[in-house]
Amino acid sequence: MLWCETAGAQPQDFEDLAVFVSQLGALGHDARIDQRSVPPGLSRNAQFDLAPYLVDGSPEPDDQVVLVAAHRLGDEKLAALRRLTIPRARPGVAFGSFATGQAMIAARAKLSYVLGQDPRIVDLAVEGRAIDELGRDCPVIGAPRRGAPAVRPRLLIVEPDLRERRQASALVALALSRRIEVAVLTDSKAKHAWIAAHGTSIPFYHYGETLPSTLTERVDLLATFRPLQKNYRLQCLVANLAVSGAALLDGSEDHGIAKVSDAFIRGPVDLPSLGSFLFSDITANLDEIGKQVRSSAAAARLSGARVAGLFPSGPFERTTAPLFPRTGARSAGMEPSLERIIFMPTNGVGLGHAQRCTLVAAELDRTRFDPVFAVFPSCTRFVKSYGFDAMPLVARSPLHAQTHENDLSNYLRLRALADAAPTLVFDGGYVFDSVYRTILENCMRGVWIRRGLWRTEQDNAIALDREKAFVRVIVPTEAFDELNSSYSLGTHVRAVGPVVQRVTLNAARRAELRLELAKRYGWPFDHLVITQLGAGVAADRGAQIQATCGILERRRDVLHLVVVWPTATLQPGWFGWSRSRVVKTHHAGALTAAADLCISAAGYNSFHEALYCGLPAIFLPQAAPFMDDQRARAQAARERGLCALVEPHELMTLEREIGRYLDGGEATEVRRRIAALDLPPPGNADAAALIEEVTHGDATMDRPSVNDRSAGRR
């Protein structure tokens, strides 16, 4: 293992160290950073960059110490190195840019004392300039990408000046071309300004968003309009592309990069001229350009071979593997194993996201695919009850010093789980850093199950920006067309029917279940009423539940069940009613199928279950700002005479509606109207088929098309 340290103490020093270590990792080295050396207060992105490479303990006998920014060596770092148990089997290596030969000699003497042996010193100041300016603190070492170039070349434009309307218009026009895919790399301020003005139709990256080795896999040609000095991330990205044979265009004002690096081609200095130059001179000759770039002097100086002799602990040549390893590939004399698909539902208000994922996973062809789950603790028992393996994630806690600390842990867990899986399916509104980075860094096929009906006041710019990590977005639609809307466009966005659980009971089984409930609770009844108002996360529904219990307490013909998730927050007052009982369960479908009336929030799952199971319902929509627009959903059903809509504060209206449904015959009328309704077919099987096509497209294409396949379990 390479035990990596930096002599610097600023946050930028550790960001550069993370990039350096990730480059070594991409080249096949087991490089790590002592977690005790990392200062507090680093940015969120820097923490995620560092997390996979942190180690606790001391160097092992076969480890090698690697120090960067050695020209800035101070007493504090020397003392820290002195306290380490430094192995002497291998000499340490120090990189730095020394002003004089005497400064380098002094640094070697100090390091010799604290390390117990003479280190090897690499003076970056005297190295040849392969890409404008080499990193002054860390060496720029290129790591070749794993994947092959895309059929449709992927262009990355570095720091275009988009404040000018002419430049911005040229970018939009270039992005419309079907001959290339366009993305932009710039600073965070410029990225967010563009998204605020133009949306997320063009993928934008900022420098700290992902590591260079990750971004390399998504680029076939690069055009830069800025010099490369003093940006170590950009230098490493360019180095990776150079040793990979990508086309590199210098659009800086004086073509200064191309003057010092033969890997670059002189290109237009503004965006309006870039498109015609690309299509006339570059895109048709990418193979030939790639050969020339790989054989250039700059690529040779940037390759890992130039420092291979410094690290005898392991080769720099990385074992090549397919970008999407097929775990199901047939080996000699062996049956093919199952293709693993990871499902990760977000931890929402209840367990709706987890339920939707289990419904889709249940429709997968289990003879070819192995669905596994990464879920939060509240979902673990629920997912396992459906027969799926589940890896627990870490939930957010008020004990965490930072709001994203749990996501750091989940990032490491997902990375480990993703090692043997080519596909990750995420269901949620906000795409976590852990999900985003795991998909990009492992070159996974990301699938986003994205429910619609977002509230108009919600700002989902970050979530939509991260859509670029997914190769497919599956949108479970609403039952009524006016509730459906498109938040992004493209062939990767596919709509399916409502993903819904349909529990049906025949008359005999329904009567049997109702009799069992009467015996269990010791109270014969004519009407079974189910109340499902959520887990108490989005809003305190204690007053509405208490009011419902009070209304039904006065009736002698009713059994009232307050059905909640096992993780829900309960109130002691709910247990004081003789006609009401609290039921904690993951499987409320059978109870609702046997009910005469359901009083429910209007979440996606509960709303569609009521419709597709023909259940009379009174909806009390939740109205938290981070949720979907439940009121719009309930309003659409009420306008069709399919339900009652009661606002949370309208308790007198609630009593009136309960009486109308149970005594006035409204429940029977609602069942009749729902039965006559032409609802879209459920999308459970279609969603599963789309995931299968993404995961193992070549084999799946031999099966009937999604559009030709009947809905429901196959």
C-alpha cells in the first residue's frame, strides 16, 4: 500500500491529495490517506473525494510513504511523520517544486531524519511541461480510461464564456446536434448561473463534482478555452484523456497549450466557430487523432510509466475489464450466474418508495436477474418480508455533526455492494451524493424511478442536474392525465402506468377476514373503517386520527382500525377508544381490501391502491413542502365523483362525509363509479422490463417488446 501524505495544511492541499490518490488508484495501486491527517471543515465534495481512501492505523512493513508538496515541508508535518511507525523496507518518495537545489537537499535531509532512511526526491520544477503547467505540489499522472469511445462522440467544453449571449446561443445550437453529445466543465458559480437561466438540458459539471478519473469515462474529445495552470483537477483530466487517445482542442486566446504540448490541436477560440471545425476536421478523424495523441511526447511524459520505478510495490498497468462486467457470462463448464440489480429506495415519509421498488423487483425475471436492496433501517424488515436480500444503510440522525454524514457512510456501503452489480435502480426525488457518485465511479447503468406531481414551489434543480448520471428515467404515471407532466425530455425518459399493489379478495375470503377481525377484537361490526394518515413525519395527524376515533366511537356498527407502518410515531390517546384499534403492519393491502371505507392521505401508493382496488375513500391530503402535490391528486378524483376530499382542519366536514359514505349509500356509488372507470393498466411489469433492457439489453431484446407485453405479472 502507498501511504500518502501532503506537506500542505490548507483545504485545497487535501483536495489535491484526494485527486492524486484517486489517480494512483485508477492506475492499479492501493493508495491510502491517514484519516488522522485530514483537517476538519473540508467541503462536502472534498469529504466524498477522500472517503474511499481514508485508513486508520499505521503503515505496514511493506507499505511505502509518498509525500506531495514536499517543498512546503514544515515542522508540524515533520513531527507527524516522525510519530508514524515508518517501515524501512521501501524508501519513501517525495514530490515537490523546489526553488533551488539547496532547498531540495534540505528537504531530503529533514525527511531522512524523520523517515529513518533517504527518500527519493522528485523535483517537479525541472520536469518537462507536458500540459501547460505541471502540478506544483503533485505530479500529473495520466490513467487510461476503461471504456471504449462512444458511437456518438462525447464533447466536453471547458470553461466557455457563457456570459456573452452569442457564446450561450452557440452552445445551445451545438448541443442540438445529433452527431455529438455536449457537456460543459466549469466552476460552480457559472454552472448554477446557467442552470438558473437555461435549465438542465445540457449536462454541466463543476470541478469538485467528480474526480478526474470518473469524468474521463464520459469524454471522447475535449475543447478548452482557458489555460490549464493552477488547476490540478483539470490537468489530471487532460492527462487521462491524453494517454487514452482522446482528441484535445486548444481554444485559448494564443493557443498557448498547444505550443508546449503536442497532444493538443489548435482550435477555434470561441464557441460559434467550434461546431463547423469539429464536423469538418475532427469527428470524422477521431481514430487517427487518437493514435497520434497516444504516441505524442506529451502522452509519454504523462503516462504512469514515467514514475513506475518509484513505486516497486505494484505495477501501474491496470487489468482491463469491460466497462459493464457481465456477472451472468457463461464460463467453461459452468452455468451462468444471475445478473445483480441493486434497488435503493429513498427514506421518504413512509415506506412508499420501498414498496414501489419491491413491486417492480417482483416482476423481474428471477431466472436471470438477482434483485438486492440497499435500504434504510425503517425499510429493512419490509423488504425482507418480500423475500429480497437487504443491506442496511445509515439513516440521518440529529447526533450527526453534518447533515450528510450518514450519506458518507452509505457511499462506502454502496461502493462495496456495487462491485458485483452493473445496474443501480434509485427511487426517490433527491438524488443523494452516494447514489450519484456510486453510479458514475463504477460506470454503472443507473435507473431513476421518478414519481411526478412535484409541488410548484419545490426547487428540484439539483435533482434534475444529476439526471445526467442515469441512462434511463422511469416515470410511473398518475391515473389521470391532467396530473402528469414532463420535467425532462429525451429518449432515456420512459413513462409507464401507475406502479400499484392490487390486492383483491373474493367474496368468501373477504367475509372470512372480516369475521376473523371481529373475533380478534371481540366486536361484531357491519362496517370496517381503515384510517391511514401517514407515519407522522410530514405532519402531525394526531388531531385528525383522534377526531376520527371520536366520530366512530358513537357508532355501534363499526370496527375502526388505525393502520400505521411499524416505524410510525404513535400517540397514547389512540389506545383509549373501545371501537378503534391500532394495527402496525407492513402489509395493509388485505385490510383495506376488506374495508368498507378508507380514510387516508393521498400519497401515490395509497391513492392508486384505493382506485385500483375499487375502495371508497375519504382523502385528507398531506401538505408538507417536500412532498408531492397530494391535494391535486385528491381533487382530480373528487371531480370525477370517486372520493371525498377533506382538508386537515375541516373536522366537521369529516364527520359529515363519514356518515354520507356509511349511511347514505355513497360508498356503494363510489364503488360503481370506480368499476366503470377506464384506468390505465398498471406499470409494474413494464417498469421491470425497462430495467431488464438496461441491465442486459442484448438478451432482453429477444423477448416481446414492452409495448407488446400485457400488464401484470408475467
